[in-house]
Amino acid sequence: MSNFNQQLYQANADGEIVEQIRAIAETLRYASGPTLERLVHIVVGTGSGPNRDAPLYELCHLVNIVDACGFVGDNRLLLFMGIERVLPTDIKDQIKSKLKKSGWQREGFKVDEKGISITYPDQIFEVRYGRMPLLFALHEFLSGMDGFTFITELNDIFDEMLAGSPNIKAIKKATGKLASKFRKYRHAHVEWAKHEEKFDRMASFLTKRSSKSIWCIDDAAVLEFWIAHDQGKEQRAYKTVFDSFVTLLRTIQRSSHKKSAESAQPLGADWETDEVDISETDRLSFDDFAEWQSPLLLFDKSKLSGINFFKASTERKHIENLMIYGPDAGRLPLAFLRLESFAQLQSGITNDLRLKRGSDIILERISCDNAPTYIEKEQQFQSSLKHIVRLQKSVLFLLLGSEEEGVSDIDENITSEILDDAQEVFLGMKRKGFHNKEIDEEQQEVFQLAAESLVTMSYLIKDFLAKVENFKFELKEQFKCDQETFSTQFKKIYGDFL
């Protein structure tokens, strides 16, 4: 797979961008591989350092040069789109040939062996020949955006810029219009770009804390990033940081899955070469991971809402977050436990300050003395798992115990002992919706849906508990350590407000 294709997959660009880049590559006009690689960096928003608009600014200067050479109107488009081989020497020859015939149409331009400089009233700007193939490719990409419908607006922007004698103000105005359009386009078609400001900070942090260009996205990374950025408005809340890492993991997972599906290449651990060190592949499929949705949402639907599967304040509340984050919780088990124990306290502090409830209650929260311990959270998950298993058995009895034709053939491996156990659990299930042994066809469909979600939920809880059990930390001691860490950070963040 070409490098520029890898970059597209890394940023999780959609099919429209992938096809447009491929179409440009298939023209074979750009002989140098790095030209297209640099173009992709610009398109997905990972190039040009802190200023992503710099290539657009350069392109506007180049258009000014081309116009001053005499390539105006359709001839400008013919130059950008008509050169058979877009190499520095070919562009240089085209410009020199044009100047030989008619010379510069405006003053302020100077040619040397490296490029062309423009003398504006307040500064000099140079565009080098070696840079021009990339700018030509950028022009071609912009022209093809939105099914080539943007090309008219692109030309209008350049024509407005060139009206009269272009100055730096006109160049910047045109750059701003292009940048605004390009940014909206990028956000619509590139997953990374949707979160680019947030991801850029995380990428810089992960690169600095990693060796050999390998990102290690683990529990410690989440906590370290929060501590390092806790004074920033957007990263002050631990939950916000945790969510950011989850979003990053999901973006990487989707791009890796997309790339593997096409190239049949294995996933690895080096982001710079398409690999990221995340936890071992879950038994849940990549598709489930990439498009995860809380299985609890099913029980809110009208068909199931009339059946009392979960008590909201206890049974559902304890597993709500685990179901929302799904496999991500198992990839960052300690970070998730921290979320469960301390995020609600931080949210409470924010509300206390907003409602001016007084320092006593805020100080109590800051101390973290009332935070639920990791052992308590583990016990809650175990209790929830037991309840879900009971629900599974009750639903199993309703489905297999029905006299409807074919239902008893759901699974030939279910023995009479299993069915007897399921019946016993069902008879002890004193809940709304679990009274009648016989169910009609419509009810079968409802309970079948519930059965599928319950299996997913039990699997997810078992998987998370196994990750916690296998993780190399002692829950009691780890909680004490984290309790002190979070209390210290809360004091740093909110101490000045008291």
C-alpha cells in the first residue's frame, strides 16, 4: 500500500477523499511520491505544522505569479491542469516560455534559479520551484472538491484577489475564504479533522512520552495527560480527558480496520508506521467496537420499556457507564475505574461552585473521602452480572418453554437440567413482565431482542472484570494512591475558587 493511502486510513478519511486522491495519483502527472504524501497531509489536516492554512497562502501567491506571467482566465486553469508532467523543471520552463513571449504583466516580480519572488509594499514573498508541484496538486484537489462543483467558487475567489494590483491584504483575504471552505470540507470527510485541535495536543503528548515513535495509549497516559493539562478549560475534567482518549482509540481502530479490510495487513503497534500500542484485540469484533452502542438503549424502546428488566436507581445505574463505553472500558480498565470513582465528585464540585453552595461541601468533595472504592465498584459489577444472568435464564425459559412451533429448536445443546434451572429462576423472578409462562409471537420477538442484549451485557461485564483481575495492581492500595492524586489535583484546579 502506498504511503499516501496509509496516511488517508490513519486519519480515517472517507471514500470521497480517498477516491479523489487516487484519481489525482492515477493521472501520473506527479512523478514524485512525496508530493502526493504531502498533499494528503494538507488535506487531512496533519501537515504544515501549527499553521494548516500556510499551503493555501502559498497557493494564492503562486496564482498571483501565474496571473502576472500572463496566464489569465482559462489559460490559468490550463496551466494548472494541463501540464502533462508536474515537475519543478516543467513548471519553470512553462513560466520562462511565457515570460519570453510577453514579459511580466505587472511589476514587482523577480525570477532566479530557485524560484520567483514577489515584492509587495510591506514584504517580499518567494515561491520556490521545488514547492510548486505540491501547490499544483493542492489546486487540483480544491478544484475537484464536492464533485468539481467548488471549482467555480475557487476561480471567483482568485479573480477577486487579482482584481487591481494584489497586495498582502488581498492575498490573506483569499486565503481566509479558501481556509474556511477547506476546513468545513475536511471536518465533513476526515474523522481526525473533526477532533483535530484535541487530537493534536494528545498526539504531541503521546509522542513525547513514547520511545521509537510508538504511542502507548494506556491507563497511565490518560491520568498523566489530565494532570499535565488540568489548568486548561477544555481538559480540566477527568471525564473529558477520558472521553478524548476513547475517541482517539475509536478513530484509530476504525482507520486500522478499514485499512486491514482492504490490504489484509495485520494491525501493529507503531503509529508512525500504521501501528498503535493499544490492548490486545477483544473477542468482540472490530465492527462492534467501532460502532459500539450501549445495549441498555434497547430496554428503553417501547416494546421492552413495559418489562421491568432493571431497577433504574441500582441495577441500571451501576452499569450505565460500562455499557456506554463498552469495549473501551476494558482497554483502559484502571482509567475507567478512576472515572467511576472520581468523575462524579468533580462534576459535583463544578455544580457546587456554579450554585454557590459554600466551601464546606466543596472541600468534602475535594477530599475524595466519599468516593466509591474500586473494590466497591468491582462488587457492584459482580452483583449486576448475577442479576443479568438471572434475567438470561428467565428469558431462556420463556423462549424455550413456549409451545410455539420451532422455538424449542433454538439450541439443541440446552439440556433438561439447564431448562429446569431456568424455570426455577423464572418462577422466582417477581417482576413486571415475568408473570406469564406462555408468550405469543409478538412477545417472543421482544424477549429474543432482550436475550441478545443480555448476552452482550454479561459478556462485557465478564470481560471487564477479567481485565481488572488480571491487571497488575492491588485494588485497595491503588484506590488509596489515586484518592490522594485526585484530591491533590482537585485542590490545584478549584483551590482558588474557595
